[in-house]
Amino acid sequence: MIIAALDLASQTGVAIGEPGCRPILFTEKFTGGHGERFAESQEMAARIIRQYKPALIVIEAPLKLPRTSADVELVLMGLRACVLAVAYRKRVATEMHAVQTIRKHFIGTARLKRKAAKAATIARCKQLGWKPKNDDEADAGALWDLACSMTSRSHSLSRTPLFGNKNDR
């Protein structure tokens, strides 16, 4: 079962692969006005579905921050709506997970400030032998790992210290 994880924003981190394997990591950049960004996100989702044939697309839920402008909120929600619509049309299952849930799973805590959490996520990716080029790819990898752990018992067991690979510790 192939899982695609998207850390959606104007610079979107993507992680794709099967549980138990190393994910493919890459970044997609959306530019221009709202309409152009939304169209690009639809094209990205359709291309990922066509090329990788995921059974599941997981998306990081948007954060509602007190100082988020209406414009930024529109983009973040619009990108998600576009991807969800394409997945629905192509009959691909979707899930959305909160940032705190992803961080708790991947780095063991949801209490770190943003900068420290990003650094810890990148460090964990490198510990697993992954090579994210930026924190967007690392965040997508963390989300992918959570989804894999939720769908694959063997993947989940491999991430626990008692049963995991000694190199993962």
C-alpha cells in the first residue's frame, strides 16, 4: 500500500512510499495568485495519484494561529480543499492529522516551539537514513511515518525501541 503525505503550503513537502520502506521526499512550489496556486495544487495531486498510485493521501491539518491573516488562511484551506477534491474524484482515501499528533508520534513530544520541533524532525529523519532537503520535506516524512504506523503493524513495531532496528534508536 503506497501512502502519499503532503505538508501543504505555498512550498509543499511531499513524502511517498510503502510502509517499511524509505519514502521518496520532494518539494513542490506554488506561485502566483490564489487561483494559480489552487490550480497547481490540483495538478500536483493528480500527478502524484497518476504516477505513484497511492491508496491513501494524508495531509497535515492547518494550524489556526492568532496572527494568521485571512489571506494566508484562504491559501492554506484552499490548497487542502483542492487536494481533497482531486483525491475524491480519483477515489483515493484521505486523512488529515494535527501537527501536535504528528510531532508526538515522530519526535516524542508536541511541546517544542516551532523552530526546535523543525530541527528535531529533521534530526529524526536523518537518524532514519532519510535525506530531506528542507523542513517541509521532513514534516511530510513525519506525517508519512505516522500514517504508515497507523496502517501497518510491522511498520509501527519497527519504530518502537523494544522491537525497532538498533540504528533507529
